[in-house]
Amino acid sequence: MPKIVVLRLGHRPQRDKRVTTHVALVARAFGADGIILTTRDPAIERSVNKVTELWGGPFFIRSGESWRKTVQDWRSEGGSVLHLTMYGLPVDEVLPRLQGKDLLVVVGAEKVPGEIFEFADFNVAVTNQPHSEVGALAVLLYRIFSGFKLEKKLLGGRLMITPSDKGKKVKKAP
Amino acid sequence: MPKIVVLRLGHRPQRDKRVTTHVALVARAFGADGIILTTRDPAIERSVNKVTELWGGPFFIRSGESWRKTVQDWRSEGGSVLHLTMYGLPVDEVLPRLQGKDLLVVVGAEKVPGEIFEFADFNVAVTNQPHSEVGALAVLLYRIFSGFKLEKKLLGGRLMITPSDKGKKVKKAP
């Protein structure tokens, strides 16, 4: 199974706290292996690790790492870099070329450095409309994994949900 | 074409400003007709209307409307209510039953009132994992519309993007 790691650029702890948390939780729920934030933020690390502990993993989060070094390391291990941007090529068009590749998926918070467009092997748009890196990442991962089946790989959590048409059914994981 | 409107519950203007904006922009980009916030917030109305003016519509946003009345009005016009919740039934299982229905898609910010689970015709989960109402809404709309084709219905904007493998290509809309 190819590796997928999300690289979150330009996270500003005060302003982006909630959106970056959504990015991280989407990455986990839809089957990425982990997320790296370029800005150091121990509070988000703790809150995401807590979700993984409760609901299963493996899923890693690290913060305060240089995007340039992350990209270079990823490349030197043979991986490809995919930049999610509304200016990119349609995901449906690019998808066949992603098959079997280890992917570092770059999502920006504030404006991303122009170099990212050059560094990326793939600049990919989930619609060419302005919306949300959270929504774009969710649909990208859903497309890459052809559905939700990766949810089943989340193991070792303490809680799980029994899907229900009314109300909340949560039980202890076996 | 069935109507789809998003109902955002419990939006707190300071805390949820950015996430609610993402919810609204995902609703627009993925083909919903509009969004209603139960909390009044003219600032978000302005920023979403500005996106619609620049990038196309139609898409409406209204705020400060009672969820109970919105649900009742929707019902009295024959529409169904779909509540997005991690506790719900898998979207893939529910999808065939949504065909052709006008849908009010309820997404919560803070904890939603328990009654919503009862009021809803469908309690739907996009994975039974904790993640993000933004990601869940994106995947739900993507599934309902079987892809991005609704993007093409966005008309009358001033700008449009030419998809590109490098850099940003924006032009004036014809």
C-alpha cells in the first residue's frame, strides 16, 4: 500500500487552530499515514494524538519541520509531491498517474510560496473554485483510496461507533 | 434537479468564523443551492456573497434563522432532512434512498440538539470517525452529484481559472 503523508504549510496557531485540526482529522479518517506541520504547535499534536488514542491508528503528527527538508527527504526516498490548489489540474485527470505512488500531499493555510508550484510533481485541483483545503483533502483521499475502506485499517482505539439511523451508539472497542 | 440547501447549526461568530466559511464555500463549489446559518452573522454573508459575485452562482446565504422553522418549512414543501453525523448510517448505504429528493443537509458546529437525530429523515455518516463537517459535506455532495459536474452550473462570475500543471492562470470570465 503506498504511503500518504499530508504536509500543512503556513499554519498560524491562533488563527488556523481549528481548520488545521480538521485537516489532520480528515487525513487520519480517510487513510493517510500522518501529517507534518511546518509551524510548531504542541497543542494540536496533543489533540490529534488524543483522537488517535481513542479511535485508533496508526497515525502520526509532527510539527515545526521545514517544508523544504520534508520535500527533499520525501523525494530522496522515491516519493512524489502533490500540491492541492484550486489552480491545478482536475483530480479526475491526474488520478491515473498517482497509482502506486507514495504521495506527500501539500495543503497551504496562508498563501503558499510560489516555489511549491514548481517543486510539486502534481498540482491538483478539487474543482477550480475557491473553497476549503479540508474539503479538497477529503475528496482527494476518497478518490485515491476509491472509497472509505481505509477506515477499516484504524486499529487499537478504545472506542467505536455502531452506525445507527437515530441517536448515538458508541461502544468500547474489542 | 433536486434542491440541496445546507443548514449550519450553532455557529459561533468568533470561534467558528473560518470553519463556517469553509462549510459555505464547499456547499457552493460542490453544487448546493445555498446555506442558512441559525446564528446571525453579516460578516460571513458578505464574504460568501463576494465569492459568488467573483466566481459565479447562483448561491444564496442567509443567517439568523430558526432551525426549527427552517426544518418545518422545508418539510411542508415536501423536502427531506439529512443530518450529517459520525454516528449515522454509512453514506454509501443511504445514497440510493436520496435519489431525486430535495435535501436540507444539517451540519452542526457545537454539539447539536438531540432532537435533530429524531427530526432527521436520514442520519448519515461520512466514515464513523471524528473528523470535520467540512470534509463530510464535501464527500457527501460529491457522492450525491456523482462528481464535480455541478461546478459547471456556476455562472455569471467575473473570474475563472484555466487548470494548469504549474502556476496560477486566472482570466476574466466571458
